[in-house]
Amino acid sequence: MKIIKAKDYQDMSRKAANIISAQVILKPDCVLGLATGSTPIGMYEKLVERYNKGDLDFGDVTTVNLDEYKGLPKEDEQSYYYFMHSHLFDYVNINPDRTFLPDGMNEDPDAECERYEEVIRSVGGVDLQLLGMGHNGHIGFNEPGEEFAKGTHCVDLQPRTIEANKRFFASAEDVPRQAYSMGIQTIMKAKKILVIVSGEDKAEALKNSLFGPVTPHVPGSILQMHPDVTIVADEAALSKCNL
Ligand code: GLP
């Protein structure tokens, strides 16, 4: 694992954007696995800036997102579809037909999960997967549990995740209770993984993921087993790691 220490959120965003940019420049027709949440917002801003300067071309890029809330239509401002359009897709020259997310409105979990795994297979797998991290060490929406989830699956969100994500909704009651998420096996199949983490409130989860035992109780700990992981975290997030 390569750990890159950033000074603060802005620095983390810049360093992460450098890595995504390098991927797109070196392989213009790459498949990016993308993530949502507050952490990547600054990084997406930097990617849009670079696109506007003419330094980045998304014309041949394909994207597959990690997860989507079940039950939210695309036009809902809290859907991850809406998030991706309002933070990246609408501002760069990506082909919308080459951007993929789970369909939150498919009520049949088995059919949707199978469809999404097939989407990932059909684009040739993920070259670089971006991940944020939840306070409980979740990646995508893979919540702590007794075993690692394998493929794309329907998740019951944990109370702590609902609590953390309610800031984006009118109230906690409005946060969907379920989501579709790539599984751990799906994530681990990516050729490269980039994890971005910011803030002291993530320090414990990050320490446990990087240096604790590999256990489904801390889903991020599985990343220790992946051959090509880069962590970009700010000083606050790394404050519990002895580096
Ligand atoms: C959400 C997303 C994750 C994200 C995490 C952290 O639940 N499903 O993909 O990494 O929570 O979010 P944030 O960056 O807002 O702290």
C-alpha cells in the first residue's frame, strides 16, 4: 500500500485529482470506478478545472459508480446519479452513454445486481477504482458484518450510515434504508484502487483499515490484500497512524 500524506482537504483533493488525471492521460479509454459522498467533491472540482484548461479529455473514458440508493429516481437531488451529473458528468466531455450506476429504481434486487455485474464485465473491468470511507470503515456501501459481501448486492444501511448521511436530506426519515452497492469482490477486482480520506472523524476507521486485522467488521481492511492500493489522506485522517 502506498500512503500519500496530504496537508488538508484541498491538498488531498489536488493529489487525488493528479492520480485520476494520470490514469486518464496514460489510458484515455480507461474505466474509472467512481465514488460519491462529501470527500470526493473537491477532487471532482479539480478534474473539471483541468478539463476546462484543456489538460484532460474524458471523450473515451467509461465510468462505473460504486453504489446508488434504492428507491431514489435519477432526478432526486440525493441520488448518486444526480450527484455525479452535478459534480462531474455535466461539466466534462464524457459520453453519458459510457457512465454507469446501479439503477436505484429497479425493485428486483437480484435482477439489478446481476445486471450491474454484467455492465462491469462488459466494459472490461475497472482500471482505477476510487473509494471514500465511512466512519465505520465501510467502502461503497459495504457495511461491517460477519462476512465480506461478494458481488453487487442490496444492502440494509446501518443506523450510523443513515445518521451520517442524513445531513444531505430533510430528515433522517428521508434517508433510504437500502442501497445497491458493488461488493468487496467487485471492488477487489479493480486493477488499481485509490482511497481518499479526510478529517479526524475518519482517523479510527482509517487506522483500523490500514493496520488492523483483515476482518469484515472493518470492510476497508480488505484493501490490505489488494496488490495496488494508494491512499491519499490528510493529516487529520492519518492522526492515529504512526507513520
Ligand atoms: C457514503 C458512500 C460511500 C462514501 C462514504 C463516506 O455512504 N456510499 O461511497 O465513501 O459514505 O462519505 P463522506 O465522504 O461523505 O464522508
